[in-house]
Amino acid sequence: MWKTIKGMLAGLCVLALAVSFTGCGSSKANEAKKVVIYTNADDEAVAAMETALKNAGYENKYLVKALGTSELGGKLMAEGSKIEADLVTMSSYFIDSSQAKYSMYKNLDFDTGAIETYPAFYTPILANTGSIFVNTDVLKQKNLPMPTSIKDLTKPEYKDQVSIPNIMSSSTAWLLVQAIITQYGEDEGKTILHDLIANVGPHLESSGSGPIKKVQAGEVAVGFGLRHQAVKAKAEGAPIDYVDPVEGNFSLTESIAVVDKKNATTDLAMKMAQTIIKDARKDLISYYPVALYKGESVEDINKPAKPMKFTQPLTVDLLEKHQNFFKEAQ
């Protein structure tokens, strides 16, 4: 009997240990891991977000992975909620499209204070607006008139004096295409875009910042790109001026969204998203001067004269359609 009792006691000890270890394992499983942040943001935006997170006590609690828009967009559309990221900052149209496909984001649980209405699962971190810009010295040297529209840039005198981004690799070019289609329709618009690309010649750039670099360097007289870059260059004393084209100033937002992994890391990612919106905007708006939240304001110089929105919702499918439009116009 004594042997039987000892055996029962031993069994109870083993069971107690098993429960204890299982409990510990369960506790660890419920702990938040480092939040993985995937972003397509520029270096300035990443720095602003990291500063906000570190100041809020999140240092060493996150890992940032910067990816190009096409690469990150491809991962979102292919992997859905299985993506490694817990928190994403990305072009809003990719967030919209990946949510429509996978329902992969958790609704934000904080009041964002955004000026405009956005879906419950994301809120913008920044916005970029398109415009024409010129090198005033080169305009004088080449005896070129100041353009007032995108269509002006198709005139023979601008041959090889225009730089634009390529929509196949840069979303900035989408601002150009939206403006052309809105103003002229697809039929006339395709002719205008064809003539524009012919004038661009070797100055079709793979990045959105390519045109402003070429215009500043004096390699070309005129470019199309991000308005705030030209405003900044002019303020710094460069011979740069900017033109809000007749076709309008279109904008794209980049937003933040929490991937719904339904765990403690998701909860931590939500807190970090709130911190970025609450604390990083003061730096973000200095780099990307577009007011997105209540109480924000920008100088008049940063307000485009002809703000416009495309009539259709911006989605990955619409981008692909406009990319085909661009290719057919070449």
C-alpha cells in the first residue's frame, strides 16, 4: 500500500509540475512580442515616427522594416494577415485594397481627430500633393514660357526639357495621370500623355523625387512631382518656382493600420499607432505640410491653389488600370 501511495504522490507532483509549466508557457504566450512595423515612408517620416515612439517609452519594443511601395504593396496583397508586420504605414489605396481582399486590419480604438472621414481601420499619417515646378534660370536660358498647365508641357518648345516620374515605379506619377484624365477624359488624355512622354524623352524617372532633382540640377527646365519639395527648394534660395496646374492638384495619403493578429502584440501595436498619430504629426506636418487633423494649420504657401479629388475611389485595381493607360500612351 505504501508503494501505491508513493506512486500516487509522485503522479500528483508530476501533474502539478506540468500544470505549473503549462501555466508559465501560457503566460509567456500572452506577452507582447516586439511590434514589427512595415512602412513605405521616406526617411524623414520614419525618423518622426521613431522619435515619437521612443519618447513614449517604446524603445526596443518595435522593429521597423522600410520597403518600397511596390514591394510592400505586393506583400500586403499576397500575404494578408499572415504578413509578418503587426503595424503598417502605407499608401492608403493599398490598405483599402488589402482590407477588401482579406479583412486583415483591426478597427482603430482611439479617436483620431481627423478633419475628413476615413475608414475605421486606418487614419492618415501624411499627404503628398502634385504640382509642376520649374528652374527659373533654365527657363530664361532656353527662352521658355512659364507653363500654366500639364498640357502646355506637350508643346514642341519643351522637347527634352521636362521630367516626370514613371507610374510603373512611382505613385507620384499617379497624381499626374489623375489630373490628365479628370480634365481631358481618357481619349484626349491619352494623346496629351503621349505627347508629354515624347517631350520627356530620357527624363522619365523611376522615383517621385527624380524630377525635382533634375530641375534643381538644371538638367531640365520643368518637372512634375511633389509640391512641397519645390516649395522647400524655393525657400532655401534655389532658382525654383512651382505652378498649380489648370488640371488641378491631386493628393495621395499614406496611412497607418494595425494588422489584426488577435494577440497581445496587436494590442501593443494599437497603442503605438495612437502614439504616432498623437505625437509624430508635429514633425510629419513640417516635412509634408498638409493639414490632416483638427487644430493643424499650414502656411498659405503650402496650400495648393486647385485641390482636386479623383471621382473614383483609389484602389490597386484603379492604379493598374491607369498604369495600362500610361503604357498605352507611350
